[in-house]
Amino acid sequence: MSKGYEKNYLGIVHKLADCDFTEAAARLGLEPPVNGVVKISFLGRDYEINSTGVTVTDGSPVHPNYLSILVFYITSKGRAEPEGAYNSLHSFVSPPAGAGDISWLTSTPLSDEFGKDYARFNDTMKSLGAVNEESAKGKHTWIYRVLPKIPMKIVYLEADEEFPCEVKLQLDNCAKKFLEFEQLAFLCGCFVTTMVKKPASEFVTD
């Protein structure tokens, strides 16, 4: 694990001590806590959150970015429902142009990994619990609840004679009510690295 990312997690985990888990769980789409523990499924793995930290229940190693995202989510004061309107990650920074070109974080690694193998992309999305909304004329649209109140739209555009394959990742507009831009960037990075099954440090920079 990256010591820098672990330090980041340790720097925010104290937020959990003051969290009202009963109120937060109800507002954030989670089951009520049991014995002070809130359970959440995140990117195909189950986690437990209590006042002292976040643990993954399967006992396998986990990158601290995943733990940090769950701390930010459970301590968020956001209150909103998905709007069904989706935007690219750069649109969540103000002004949008301030984010620059960040396709390397989302679209590029997904296109590189799955651009020649939609069947494997399809299987990977299904394994996470994503739902295929549309597949027609080389365009495949998926919806995935990356967190209970934050849906993602993933659009896979097959390569043709003129253009290479492109995979577009978008977030429901309500995401900004729960997480700040930098946190949303880490959230998208965690999704991408889960998809390609590579170390998160390859796609998320200090």
C-alpha cells in the first residue's frame, strides 16, 4: 500500500468518531447500524464502518483510497436523490475548465484495457452488478450504483473505421451533493482500478 495514501486515510478517520451512524445510514441509503457498525458494499467487496475505522470483511488487502472514500461518504452531510442527469468528471469542478483534460483517469485506461474485448467488459460490468440499459449500433450504455446514492453511467463506444473504441464515465449530477471534486476523482479512480484489476497508484496520483 502507498504510505502517502495510508497517511491520508489516517488523517481523516477521526471524522468517524463524531458521526451519527443511524442518521447517516438512513440518509445515505444504507441499512441501520448494528452494534455501532454500518455495512456497505463498495466495488464488489463488503466493508464495515464503525467509530474507529473502515475494514473490508474478506480480510484481503485493500488500497487506503477505498477506505478514505467510504469515510468521506458516511460522514457526508449531503441529502439528495439521483437526478438521472449525468456529467463527466471534469464538470464537477468550478469552473469546469479548471480540471483540464483528465481522460487519463477514466476513459483512457478503460479504453486501453477493454477496447478490443467488449465481451470481457460486459462480463466485468455484470460481475459488479451494473445494469445494461442499451446496446445498439456499437453503443453500450450501463448504469452502476458505485455508492448507494451515486449512480454512474458508463458508455462503451465500439471502434469503427474512423474512430478507436472509447469508454466514457459519467456521474449523476447529485454526486456533488455528497462528495467534493477531489473525492469524486478518487471515487472514479477506484472504479477504474477495480475494473482493470491494477494497483490504484497507477491511476490516482498523490
